[in-house]
Amino acid sequence: MIENKRATKLRVGDDVVVISGAHKGEAGSITGFSKDRTRVFVGGVNRVRRHQKPQPALGRPGGIVEKEASIHISNVAFETDKGASRLAYKLGDDGRKVRIARKTGEEIQTGA
């Protein structure tokens, strides 16, 4: 079986902006990835309502729940002060690999 995991420079907690689709222009931070990393969950973007059955064993009440749906990773871009930017890697002063924004050239802090 061939695994289809996609390599990406984006990480959980990065601020991103949606660059195409129904939610174009909306911004948020990444809250998670799908299992194969082709889709991303962005906080506050692409919210959907789901009907949830009560599960008393888990202490979960029933009702209508609002949550984020996933967006394809090609439809989001890293957000900088000057707009959407691609990311790249380069060696830092201490020899570690660091992420930089292509548009501004600034270093991206890990976990930011």
C-alpha cells in the first residue's frame, strides 16, 4: 500500500489566509491537519453545523454543534504583514534549518 502523505512547510499554530474558494480572504490559525495532510483545519473559517446524537456514557449532550470543516491545503497560504507568502527553508546562524517567508525574508518562529 502506498502512503499518500503530503509534505508541507505549514505547521499547527501558523497564521494562514484562504487564497481561493468560498472563504477567500478569511484568515485564521491552523488547528489541525487531516490524516494524510492534504487538508487543513483553520480556526474560525469554514464553520459547519452538525446534528449530534447524545452520548451519555461520554457526557456529551445532543444537539446542533458548530465546528470547523477542513480546507484543501492548496487553498491556504502563510500570512505575513505584507499578505500571503510562500515559505522556504535556509540554514540559520547557528546551523539549524529555519523557515523563512519568501515575500519578506523574515524568519518564522517555531510554534508561532
